[in-house]
Amino acid sequence: MASTDSSPTAPAAASLAGQEYEVEVGPVAHGGHCVARAEDGRVLFVRHTLPGERVIARVTEGHEDSRFLRADAVTVLEPSKDRVPAPCPYAAPGKCGGCDWQHAKPGAQRRLKGEVLAEQLRKLAGLTPEEAGWDGTVEPVPGDKVAPGEVPAWRTRVQYAIDEDGRAGLRKHRSHEVQPIDRCLIAAEAVTELGVEARDWSGMASVEAVAATGSSDRMVVLTPRGDARLPLVELDRPVSVMRAEEERGRGEQTLHRVHGRAFVRERADGRTWRVSGGGFWQVHHQAAGVLVDAVMRGLTPRKGESALDLYCGAGLFAGALADRMGERGAVLGIEASKRAVGDARHNLADFPRVRIEHGTVERVLPRTGITETDLIVLDPPRAGAGRAVIRHIAPLGARRIAYVACDPAALARDLAHFRDAGYLPRFIRAFDLFPMTHHLECVAILEPAEKRQR
């Protein structure tokens, strides 16, 4: 039956996109922007600026009734002492959305990331840096130190979007629109040498370029638009080629080998790791080694202990644990990606007491029958582990837990869940493994609350 309600529909609030405000910029916020308040009281999240600056901010998103507006600083009236000219011509309002802080000195970038981490710990976990065992610093990675105005080339995996004309580029901020580029400054040299940006990729939706660390392996993963045929791939260096297609309803791509190997060989912690095309591996060329070192130092594994490696990927932490716990040690890894499970089993075949199970942590862990363990590593996706997973692992009584986090908000939320489940942080270390962006990586080492409170 048709509705008889004839009440008028409220008119849509007017868009404020394009409106400009002169504002004094306040503190940094999570997400690569700073907070400002206009004279009319409106709150603006402003990119391409720094705390303390006075700028003209042009609204990019928001309406008359929005709780806040998003904006870009299009004119800097009073610059911060931490400002430098952005080295990349695409790191500007309305262009590439990949880098957030190219206009800031390296030390200032790390301070900003530290302020964000401190805010998230306080707001979401109720912890001061001191209570979390964090010294307040975001550690630079050896080799990334560059002069102000220069950019470290650290990214070994770059996902290029392809526009309708077949040009390779990167997505604009909060947009599907493609910004064509001729070079990504943060891409590792071995990625740049492929020359992806100079080729015509008509018919492709995306091209992922991968350059392994510790081997000469390079790969491109092509995702066609619809039924488009793959182009003949002729790049400036030898390269393996894979074709990807989305697997409906399964959340994982199906990959088909076109040319060369179906994997690259990465090197970390004294071992070689097979990582299949499209599989997860840290994108900074030093990240795997830095994180293994931090996790192992924090856990101090002992001979003959047992451990869990949750969200284990290609088996990096499981292998490091097995190596240090010796022949009597035992490790169970759990991973949701079928492709990564195959890699982990291959990579760890020489450890007879390592077992890798396929499935989500919340489903697989209760079925294993494990009732106790000595150590746990978890490296969840950006959204974090969540309360349900933490409720599963806390009763296992691990003497230490290492939580590897790429998002400070997810880390803080999960630290609150851990506190409720009886675990407190012994210490946290933060690493600048994504220079020029707002991202950082953290390693939190947790212990049972009764041990921390003695």
C-alpha cells in the first residue's frame, strides 16, 4: 500500500566545498591533518599545514550542517619553522593523497606522529606515555636519515592506479580520481627502475610493482578492467608478471602467473622468505628486520617454550620464534589468507615443531585445544584484533605478548581490551616506517597485570 505521508522532505544542506577560511592552525590529529577553528566556530581538519601556522584553508568536503569540514591549506600566511618546500610536485592540495608530511622536516614529522600516538593512548586506552612504558619518541630507521627537503626512497611495493587514458598514477586524497605521475619519490629505487609510470596501461585498473629486499626479484601484478586483455609487459628491468582478478564473496584475489615466478624472495632475520604475488610483506625495505628485532627483544624467547603467531602472514615471526626456542620449542601460526598459509608452510618446512593453520584467529584458535602458551605475537590488520580475539588469547596465560600495530587508534583500543582481560603494557616502541606519511608502526610488549603491578 502506498504511503499517504505527504510531509515535505527537508532540503539538503548546502555544500561548503570551495569556501575559504583564514585560520590559525591548532594541534595535529590522527589522519595526516591538523585541527583549526574558524571565526564562525566551525571546526576544520586541514591538510598541507602544520601546527601554529596561519593559512587560507579551502574546504574540500562538508555542508552547512556538518560537524566538521575537511580542507586544504592553499596559502600559507605565517609558516612554521618546521616547514620545508615539498620535494614532490604531486604532494599538494588537490593532487596525490599518498604523502601527508612532505612539507615538514623529518624530525617534525616524527614529533607529530608521537603527538598522535600519545593522544590516542590517552583518549582510547586511558594511558599516559609513562603508564604505557613509552618514552615518547618515534624512532627513525637507520638509513632513512635525509636532509630537510629530501625524501627517503623506502617503499618496495607501490600500487599504481590507472586512469581512463592508460596512465599510471596514485589516488587523490579521499577520492577514486587518479593523479598521473612520472615518479613517486618514496618508491624504492628498484621500483622506480621498472619504469611503470612511462608505459601505456590501457585496459588495466591497477598495476602493483614489487621489488624484493635482499634479492633481485621484481614483479608486477596487473588487474584488468573487466575482460580487457593484458598488454605486452616490457619494462626497464627483468620482471615477473601476474594477473589478478577479484574472487567474489571471498575477499581475496585470484592470481594467475603470466611470466616468471609466482613469488618474490625477501630476506630478513638471516633467512629467505617466499612471498607470493599479492601476499603481505612490510613495504619498508628495513621493516621486517626492525620489527623482528623489537619483538624478539621484547619477548625474550627461551629454549623449549611454546608460542602463538596470530595473523602470521608468510611466517616471519613464527620463524624467528622457532629459531630462538630451539628443537624443543613449538609454534602455532594462524593466518586467514590461503596464499600466505602456503608461503608460511614452505618457509618454515625445516622447523618440524611449527604448525600453520588456515582460518581466522577467532574461529581457529578455540578449535586447536590449546589451553596455555608461553608467548604470543599478534600482527593484526589495520582495524586491530578486537575484543573477541583478545578474550580468546588472554586466558592462555602467556608470560609476554607482542602486539605489532600499524594504526595507533587500533592499538590504543586493543590495549584497553587487554587491560580488561588482565594484561598491561610493559613498554611500547614506535618506529617511523612510513616516512612522509602520517602512518607509523608500533610494537607493544604486554605482561599479566599482577606482574606489572608488583
